[in-house]
Amino acid sequence: MMKFDFNVPVDRRHTNSYKWDSANQEDIIPLWVADMDFKTAPAIIEILKKRVEHGIFGYTKVPDEYYNATIKWFASEHGWNFNRENIIYTSGVVPAISAIIKALTEEGDKVIVQTPVYNCFFSSIRNNGCVASENNLILRDNTYFIDFDDLEKKAADPKAKILLLCNPHNPAGRVWTKEELERIGEICVKNNVKVVSDEIHCELVYSPYSYTPFGSLKEELTSKSVSCVSPSKAFNIAGLQIANIVCKDDEMLQKIDKAININEVCDVNPFGVLATIAAYTEGKEWLEELKKYLWGNYQYLIEFFNTHLPQYPVLKLEGTYLVWVDCRHIGIPSEELEERLIKEAKVWLNAGDMYGKAGEGFMRINIATQRERLQEGLKRLAKVLTKY
């Protein structure tokens, strides 16, 4: 029996929820933006309640306990060892990525991305005056693989300075294997391309797959790499604005720290600090049950599509709570299909083309909601999608 009940509905409307309050109509089921409809771990709620009761919310000094909790978690859970001097805290993974690009490139440089990929990668690259170099993933056997031949070519371009890695990958749902990551590292080292790895979904991985932190690979592959981590996705605390940059190269870290300050994202709030401590010290049991529930949602979705929408292939999910569905056969542009589903099905999904040209014709479904709501959302989808 599960200790935590993820079936309990939580009414998020009228809470200034970006996910729930962005729709013009209240009868829309939002299965789009990547946050969850579950209350966070009780340990996090309790520590935040105590902080609220204090009643003063001034500037925050990040304590030793924060660093110790982060370091211990990644060492014990993922076999990745680093120390306090390797960490820079900041207000989120996207601000971190933007600052890292600013620190490690010059205007006009190229940043390699493996598309379809998280949409904010493109804006972070563009906003720093750089150019996205797309290493399109290969779709085969209902999943994605890295096109290493193309990656070799892209990395050999002298203008290519960074590979922006998504590990686990959003929206493809892949959890890259150690062997795949090592080959990425070898290609990038050979071509003097720095790997910047977004690992925000690292806790949301399903058996038998396992997350390998890029920074945990052998030193010759990672000495010039940077990783970005946060408890925000796994513990549903994205609004608390907290993330960590981990880098073992002192010179790179100094450049990144300078860029963090130039971008003015060097301060964090007290709630994010305390939530991180609670997540990494007391949140494991809750997280394990969450993953079982999410996997149950995915299994339900797979069975539903196989029965009612077999013409729409659902890609294999190894990590994240974001399911990638192939809708190319109906020939409707993703953005138009998103709008039709909102209007006709009253369900909001993410259009695939926002993740790059390689995502055109696909849709992304966020399954991190109560099962009953997911069931209703899928029924609504089927009524519309079966028309095409």
C-alpha cells in the first residue's frame, strides 16, 4: 500500500497557476506545461510552513546544510561526487544555461542542440547572440537515437563551442546510456566543444533505465563540462526558483560566476533553499512512490492509445513525465492541432514544433496529474483525434 495518495485531486485554478490559469475557459484540461498536479513532499511543506511562521523574508544566506544535502544526495543516489567549491546556486536551470552560454561563447558562435529538444534552449542561444546547430535525433523503433555521424560533423565546425545536452531528454523521453554519453564526451573533447548538460529531470527515471550524470564520467571526458541540476521537476517546486550549476574547472566556474552576476540571477529565495534541503534529505520515499504512480499513468495512456488511437504511435518513455506522440499521419501542423484540441476537445497539449523543426507533427502530453483527470483528458482527445 502506498503511503502517499497521488489520486487526491488538488484544485489549482485561481492560484495564478501558469498551467491552469492561462486558458480562457475553465473547462480546459491542461496537459501541457511541465509541472505536476500533486502536492509536493510533506517534508517540504512542513519546512516551508515553519519558515512562513517566522514572518520575515529578507535576503537569504545559503547555509552549509544546503551544500551538504546536495552533495550527499548526488553521491549516494547517483554515484556522482563533487564538492562545495564546484557549485554555483542560481534561480533556475534556464537562467543557468543562459549565463553559461554567455560565459563560454562569443556572439556568432554555434551551440549544438539535439532536436527535438526543450524549447528554452533555442531562446537562451538566440538571446546570447549565438546560433543553434541542430544535431537531429534519429527516430527508430519507437524511440530516439543520437546521430553520431552528424554530431561529428557539427562538432568539427570551428564555430561550435558548446553541446547543450538534455539528460534525460525532454521531449523525447530518452535516458541516455553511459555508453552514449561517453561517445558524446569523446567527440566533444576531440573537437574542443564543451558539454553543458541540463539534468533537471534526472530523478524521474523508470526501471530498468538508470540516469548517468554526465559529470560522473571519467575525468578526461568531463573536465571541461558543466551540469545543471534542480529538485524543481521531481518535487514540483519550480515556482520556488532554485537550481545548481556544477563544474569542476576553476577557470570555467569563475567565468560562469561572472556571467551569473552580469545576468543578475545570483540571488535565491529562502523557500527554494529550504525546499532543496528537505527534498534531498527527507524526500526519497515520496519520490519513489511518485515514480510508481507516474509509471502507472504512462501504462494507462499506452493501453488507451493502443485500444482507441492505435494510429498515433506513443514513443517509449524512459524518463520524465512528458509523453511524445507521433501525429504526423494526419498532416495537420502541430501548432494548428494544439489549437484544435483546445477548442474541440477542451484539452491543452504542447505542439511539437516548439521543440524545433524536428518536432513538427508531434504532440507532448504531460501525464503528471491525477489518474481520473488523465482518463478524462484522454477520452476527450479520442473523440477528436479519431475524426482524422
